[in-house]
Amino acid sequence: ACVGIRPRPPTGVFFCAAKKKRGQSNFPDTGSTFGFPVRTEICSDPFFVLMRILFVTPECVPFAKAGGLGDVSAALPAALRALGLEVHVLIPAYSESMQAGKERARLSELGFECVLREDKGFLFLDCPPLYRREGSPYQDPGGADWPDNPLRFGLLSKVAARLAGDYDVLHCNDWPTGLAPVYGHGSRTLFTIHNLAFQGNFEPSWLGRLGVSPVPLSLE
């Protein structure tokens, strides 16, 4: 099987990572750290294109870390790149050190002007009024949640959805990226919950400010 490969249009069919069955000889392995056979001879075939993944996260080592998600956000994209996939990590620019790299775009979303910078596989969302603060990605130095967290991570989700059209898969991580599938309702999305204890529950009154219809609140 092939990892992270899709045939070119017009077929539009996606191949999932699959472990080769024992005794199967027509698809020889070239080896993989993760136990998945990687067919370099197929991957290099002009009929195939490596998948592009936008990995959206509120934290990533070494730039920002509040828990295990920061470690996963560094390790998983690196592992996928090692398999030959193209992965960009989208994360807020919490500090001046995250302003390096080439300016990719200037965006206006949710009433904020922000800059998207690209550097070595990372996309830094620079919006100083929301992200340039002391403390952790979620809390002030005293340990209290930032009162505008819905807006801070709503912007991250909004920008992720806006960029999703340039990628094959939008990979969202935990509640700070939870609105990205709502904003980008036509995107192919993978949503990973790393810690169910943190759910990002906020007052419904935020929906209007975030430009989200109250319809998703209903069971129907």
C-alpha cells in the first residue's frame, strides 16, 4: 500500500495508509519506521501526487507548549514528512521569535488585520492584539484563562479554513481548532482530540462575534 498518496484527477479517489497483508508479494516494501510499506517506485510515478496536509494547532514545541499537544504537534508532522508527505503547521505567533520567515499573505478576518508568515514548514499567524502576550497559549501569567480565548482561537480556525482549499487534508487538533470544520464546511477534515477534559466551552453569545450561525447548536 502507499502512504499519503492520491491519484491525479479526474478520478479523485484517495488512498489511505494500509499495512501490507502477510504473503502479499506484488507490492514490495521499501521500509518504514511505522510499519507501513512505502512504495517509492509508485510515489515517483507521474500518475500520483503526494498529499498536502495543513496541520493546525494552538501549540507546538519549541515555540509554545502547555501540554502533550505541543510535543505531538512537533513529532507527528515531522514523521509524516519523513514518509514523504508535504505538511505545513499553522500556529499563532505568540512571540517575536515566531515572526521570522517570508510573508505569505495579509489577511483580514473577524475584524483583525493579520500577517501569515512561512518558515521551514511552519505558518505563523501574526496578530499581536490577540497573541502577543505573556503567559501560556491559553492563560495569563496568573493562571487565569484569557477572557477572549473564543476570539483568539476563532481567528486561528477561520484562517485555517481559508487556507484549507490549498491542501488535501485539514488536520485540526483539540478545541482551539474546533471551528475550522464549521468555517470550512466543504473541506476534507481530520479532527483529533488529545485531551477530552479540555473542551473549550463558552457562552453562546460568542457565536455572533465569531460569525457562526446558532444552527449548529441544535440537535437537528
